[in-house]
Amino acid sequence: MSEIKRVAFIPLESNPTTFTSLAHKLGLSPALSFADVYSLTEPDLLAFIPRPAHALIFIFPTSEDPSKRRDGDYAVATTPEGPVLFIKQTIKNACGLMALLHSVLNGSARQHITPDSNLAKLLAEAEPLTPFQRAELLINSPSLAAAHKEAAEAGETEAPDAEAEVEHHYIAFVRGNGDDKGVYEMDGGRTGHKKIAELVEADGEDLLASEAVREAVGKIMADTGSMQCGIVALVEGQL
């Protein structure tokens, strides 16, 4: 494997508007958008979220105890094959981008990628590659870097420097591809994906309909030991 050059991106702000804007600019259909999830257990709060939820992005403090989420629990992804398309994160402060890409390039969200868009081209080029080769694709994409920079600088708060040490991390929860019914945790900083649940037929494509998914995500939230966590869902509809 050739040495990957060092690149840093301005961190993305943790709000659904930023994620939606970037996803649409890259080529996700306007039929999908990101929405805040205020509770995984309260029916009244869940009722406000358009369904189905095709993917979830979880934001949590980087001060989390690493012993609670060991690399040994994750697949060691070194080949193109697998139930999900996993991309290794090598760009500093790009965990938000990685969570977004993992959300839209996997599961049922794939069906909503606009043909001939940057996302469509990225998916076609990434599928036959290894996770580290996919990382090189991102590094060598001027259009991706420009779209990310625009989204990062358009947030509600002043954008930090690309080399800044950030306090939060982003991961995604996605459905498997093809006939795979698993739900997977996707963290570009890890060695590969981690299966956390299995969708049953009654859940359809909706990750928030699955009690197993809600319990698994809720456990990870509890393991952080912090109230400074957040979830956004990739849902149908324009918010």
C-alpha cells in the first residue's frame, strides 16, 4: 500500500442542515434529508420524525473511554468485499464527512443517489477498492474537498481551523447492502464495520422502527457517560 498523504478538513458542524446541504450538493436526491432525533424511546418525540430512517449519525464526545469500544469488536476490512461499503478515515477532522458518506453509500439510501453525480461516481469507483484505497479516492477528489469546505464554513457557528483538535466524533449506523438485513456501526477511525443488530421484516427499511437498533444505539450513548451526545437520521422528505 502506497503512503497516503496527510490532509485535514475543517470539521463539520453537528446540525442536520449542514449534513443535508452537503449531501444534496454531492448528489443525494432532495427526497431525503437529515433530521434531529431527540429521543430513541419517547413515542411522542419519535412521531415528529419522517420515516423511514435510512441511516443514523451519532455524535459523541471524543473523551469517551476507549476501553469500552475495542478495535477487536470490529471487522478487519482489508478487501472490497463485505456486507457494507466501509471507507477508512485518513483525513483529519473528516469524521463528519465519513459518517455522511457511510450513510448515503450503504443500504436503502443508495437508491436515492442521483445518476452521474459526484456520489454516483464515487460509489462506482469505490466498490471494487479496499477501504484504504477508497480513502485515497477522497483525498484526490477536488470536488469533494470544495463541497465539504463550503458546507463547513456555512455553519451557524464560526468554523474552526482544519488542524484544530475537535471535541466530538461522528459515526454512522447503516443497513447492509443487497439482501443483508444487518445493521452496522460505521466508524472510519476503526478497522472496519461492526454488526449491532438484525432488522426483521416488520421493520422494513426503518432503522428507528427496530427495537434492537434503538437498544444498541442507546447502549453506546450510555457508554459515553456524557449528555453531550446527539443523533441525526437520514429520512424521507424535505425538512
